Amino acid sequence: MPDTAAPPPPSIDLQAAFEASGVGPVLEGLDRELVGLRPVKRRIREVAALLLVDKLRRDLGLSAEQPTLHMSFTGNPGTGKTTVAARMADILHRLGYIRSNHLVSVTRDDLVGQYIGHTAPKTKEILKKAMGGVLFIDEAYYLYRPENERDYGQEAIEILLQVMENRRGDLVVVLAGYADRMERFFGSNPGFRSRIAHHIDFPDYDAGELMRIAELMLARQSYRLSPGARGAFERYLEARMTQPHFANARSVRNALDRARLRQAVRLFENRGRAITAEDLMTIEADEILASRVLGADAAPAPREAAA
Amino acid sequence: MRITQGTFSFLPDLTDDQIKAQVAYCQGNGWAVNIEFTDDPHPRNTYWDMWGNPMFDLKDPAGVMYELAECRKVHGGRAYIRVSAFDASPGWESLRLSFITDRPKEEPGFTLERQEGDGRRINYTTRAYAADKPAGERY
């Protein structure tokens, strides 16, 4: 700061404000518990920084208009859109942007009615429930059905747009869905695109990230992969990623659930022997290799292992 | 004549911020908040018309304030509007808090009626001046 005679302007301790907001641990938790997703984390940091600076501006009496925080999350299945949306409520709450830390997660069925006059009250009901928090609309493109011109989805969209515009301070709307379909949805509802400030794209995970996700998932459930199983799972991931209907982290979770099932069967079939806590925690290579995905090239492996 | 009914009835009418704070308190206790209106001010008239359904599962007063604003658009200045909070924890919905938020611009008050019965017995009753007119045209 230049040395002048005038009294220094009131200085602001950004670091102290950051620590006081309690958003630091949330961002760290995000980094720790969510693997990959670099663009997503960057955008969340940007939003957090903006909100913090706005708060400081307000404290100093500078004008700080309520920023629009409606978001759209696009990405392939299993890339963590819902998980991040749930975190979003926590982050925005800590920054004081939303009043309560709650997320209302809905799909088309919750918003759109079945007969004339059913949609508006239904949508309003949900909006009222979400007020003060975050409204998460999963697979938002189903709201708009161009093939049926008498579809009531349009009515829900109109109410949503109105509330998103007029009651910005009361709720944050997060739309989520697969990228290509969301693109078409925004194309036919330009009002939505312009009212959403943050379009966040969720990238697919690479094999290394999926492996770390698997380990995090298992650690959370007090399981672990044996060294052999680790190698097998890496091979499994490689094979699975090239197959159709690969759903990133969701496929990993399903694969692990099946492995747990097979582990339980193995333990049960060997029930003559004493079982240690170690046995209950460890997933062996066989459990991974038994998967249908590795069926072609890994079929002999279990027999080898047994021999 | 200013009608007093429910909680806070001897205080000046609550401001929107005060209503909001009360609603937040109710929701913090897990009570469902309901909006009702009527144009029959008789104190024994317990059956007010409901403005929509009671608002269960709301976490924030903004939803209630939105409905209150909607109700005022239709009935504001022409009816009484009250906010009630119901507690379901006893196993049925029981009223915990109820206060009038809006009242008609003019409240003409009540007349005392005397009815002579057998043996010069007198029955007393009150009747709102407003109730002389048909429902919907009272205020």
C-alpha cells in the first residue's frame, strides 16, 4: 500500500472472511471426495469467490446485486451431476446465498400433471417446497415433449421460468441431463438458456479416475481390493469402458456391488473355515474376474486361480 | 370495530417481516402452515375458507409468503386473512398458532340483538353488520 498522509481506507481481510464463511472445508471436501471433474470444481470455486466478494461489498455498503445462480449440469450418465447438486446446496447455504440447506430433487412426474389444471398447482407446490433452497430437476428435457402439442410440460416450463426470474433470491434451480438432449431442450426453450447463468459440463472419467472412485466407494463401505483384484479391476474397467451403456461411476458402483455379492457367496460356501475380519473386508481377484465383461478373455483365470 | 382473534390480537397488525419470522418459527418446529380467509367476522365462525392446501413439508417461509401474497391479490381489503400453524406430533393436526394478517378496510362491527322469549326471558346475540349483505359483497 502506498505511504500517504490520508487515513488508509478500511482494509478487508479476505482470508478472514473466507475462513469465517466456512466454505473452505466444503471446497476441500469436494476436492477430496469427488475424483476428477476439474471444470466443475473450477466453476464452483468461481461461484464461491463471487459470492464471498459480493458479501464483502454488501458489508461495505457497495451495491451488490443478487447474482443469478441457476445452473445446468450436463454430462454423461454417472458423472456425478446429482452428487454435485447436493453439495451445491451446502456451499450456497454456507455462503449465505440460500437460507436453508435443503435440496428438493424432482423429475418430470413431480412437476407435470395428468389433466388440465393439474400442472400449475403441482409445479407451484414443488416450487414452494424448494424455496429457500435448491431445486434439482433431473432429466429436465423430459419437461418438453415437442411431439405432443397438448403436453402439459410447457405449462410447467412457463411457471418455472417465471419463478426463476422473479424469485431469484428465494431459490436456485439446477437442471441436469445428458448433454445432447439438454442442448435440444435449450434450443427449443431459449428462455431457459438465457436465465441460466452457469452451464457446467461434466466430463467423462478416465480409467485412473474410475479406479480411484472405486477405491473411495469401497473404503466408504469398509471393503478393500486385494492386490490381485486391483489388477483385475483395472482390466475390467478397460474392457467395460469400451462397451455400450457405460455409465461411468454408476457402472463402477454396480460392478462393485456384484463383486460384493460374489464375495459373500464365496465366504458362505467356505463356511467350514474360520473367517477373520480381513476376509470380510477383502475382495479377491476371482470376484472381479467372474464378471461377464471379462468373460471372453478371462474365462480360464478363475480355474487357474483355483488350481 | 377492530376484531381481535387469535395470537397477537392486541398488537398492531404484523408487518410482512414479522409474519415471515413467525412462519419461520412454525416451520422450525415442523408445523404445517395454512392460510384461511373469510368475510364472516362472527367470533364463533370457526370454519374459514382455506386458501389452497395446508403447506406441509415447506422448509422456508418464502413459499407461505408467496401464497399469502396470492391470497391478498384476490381477497386483500375485502376479507379477513389469517395464518394458522398445525402441529401433527400428537397424532392429529392441532392448532398451535393462529393470527390475523389482513382485515377489511372498514370493519363496521356488531349489533347486539335482544329476543324476547317466554316469560319475558331475553336471549342476547351479536350479529355483524357486514353479514347483512350476501357473502362476497360484504366488504
